[in-house]
Amino acid sequence: MPDGKTHEMINTAVLIVAVSGLLYLATLKEAILIAGYLNTYTIVTFAVAYLFATFFLSPDLDIESSSYKRWGIFRILWWPYKVIFKHRGFSHNLILGPLSIVMNLALIAIPVLLLAGVQPQSLPPDFIIAAVAGMVLSMEVHIISDNFISGIKGAF
Ligand SMILES: [Zn+2]
């Protein structure tokens, strides 16, 4: 499978393509339903969430990966995840991987928001949808890259 740096390069390249596509779709306002939802705010939220996920929420949080180490002392918050999910098990499932990581992040983020005096349900739905979409796409690109490169290696 690709190492952390290769994953980050692949993910960044896909983000550039994805954001270009979204910016193009946003110009087709009348033509496509989703275009009404696309604006600078949602596209920037999507891109920032995607990059955050690429560097901090990779499915390789199930091992001592660079994503795991980037959390610094807060890596303790991902320790249960690392212990529960053996490497490339559920964390690398196209549905369960992103779902479990986003749920673990929510378990971390909700208390932080409450402590900061922000009611999580007061966050704008557009923001939540764009952020979750960005994070999930980043994880899917990681999982697909892992499977694709393992497939190529397996063929030789
Ligand atoms: Zn991986």
C-alpha cells in the first residue's frame, strides 16, 4: 500500500480536480440542482475539511501513522480507535471506514463545541454537509488508493 506521503500527494491531486469540478458546476447554476448549493463558502469548507481529513483523519489512524502522530498529545483521543480497528479492517471499508472515523470525530468535537459555548445543532446544515462530504471523499480516495495499489502489486 502507499505510504503516508504518497497518500497525501494522491489526495491533494484529487482535491485539485474535485474543486475544479465543483467550481465548474457552480457556474451551471440553472442547469443542475446541486449547483444551487455550491458557493464559495461551501466549496472552501469542503476543501478545508478534505485537507484536514487527509492529514489528520486518514483511515490509517488504525496504526502509528503520520495522521495519528499529528494529533500530538491529543492522539489519546484516537487510541481507542486504533485498538479497536485492526489495520485495514473496518477502517478501510468504503462505508464503515468513513462512518467510524466521522463518528469518532463527532465524539471529540461535540464536547469541545459545548465547552466553547457552541450548540452543535446551531451549526448551519450547509457547513456540516460540506465538511462531512470533504472528509468522506478524502477517506474514500485513501481507501481506493490502498486497494488499487495492492491490486497492482498483487498482479505481479
Ligand atoms: Zn491505508
